[in-house]
Amino acid sequence: MTGADLTTERLVLRPWTPGELAAVADGPRLADWAEDFPAEGDRVIADFLTEHPEGLTAYGHRLVAERGTGQVIGSIGLFWPPSDGALEVGYGIVASRRGCGYASEATRALVEFALTAPGVDAVHATVELSNPASVRVLEKAGLRRLREDAAATARFRAVAADFTQR
């Protein structure tokens, strides 16, 4: 991956290593993983990145680690390249660390970073309305709800102006 780690008050969003991708797929647990990492979504992303290494760019996928402990507690990523100037963000934090605001903190940092990329005008996210915690993550991260649809999902969006007006 090109580009530096993204650091927030409590988190480091850092690149996946080839060893971590392999370990998630079928290797031994690593010492710096939270006890419930990887979750199913992390396995899906690791498989995706193994097949599509272009997702390991500065504007791609990252692991989420606690700054204080170094423990990997989830993953977050942008689906690159942009489509009509927009990227999609996805995230997941392991169950043992949910409710601490980590997902919102990581999402906000990655969305703000994404909006600095050439050709990126917006970042989108889609969540199931049956998952109110994930809806709240996006709201707290500064994304705005665009619409809900018949499939019981909500679509959120962020543009640079959402962050510069604060």
C-alpha cells in the first residue's frame, strides 16, 4: 500500500500486510489481534484483497488498530476506483470493541482522507435499517442520510463541504 497510516485520537488505520491476509485466510492467529478478530466481514475482505490487490492502495482497505494496545480490532475500506466521482466505504469492528465509538472515529478519518483524493467528490455508504448501530456510526461520522428504499436500507453520503463547514 502506498501512503501513510491514518492516526486518530484512539486508532491507527494501517495497511494490511500479505502475512495478515494469509493468516486471516488460513493461518495462525497473530499476537496483535483482538481475541475476536477476524470477524466474518474481515475474512470476506481478506479474500477480496487476495484476489484484487489493487484494493491495497492508499485509498483502499485498512486494518483498524487501537493506538494504546496495538490490537487489531477491525477493518475499514474504500472501494476504489471512484464511480462517477464517488467511493463506497465499508467498515467492521469486532464485537468486543463495539459501543466505544471506534467505528465512527475510523469512518470519519477515512472519509475525510478519501475526499482529498483526485477525482473523488463524495463517499457513500449503504446500511440495513435493521442495524441501527451502523446507522448511528454513519451519522456520528458526519455522513448525511440521502434516502431509504424498499429493501430496508439507507443510503448515506459525505462531501468535502460537510467537513469544512464545521
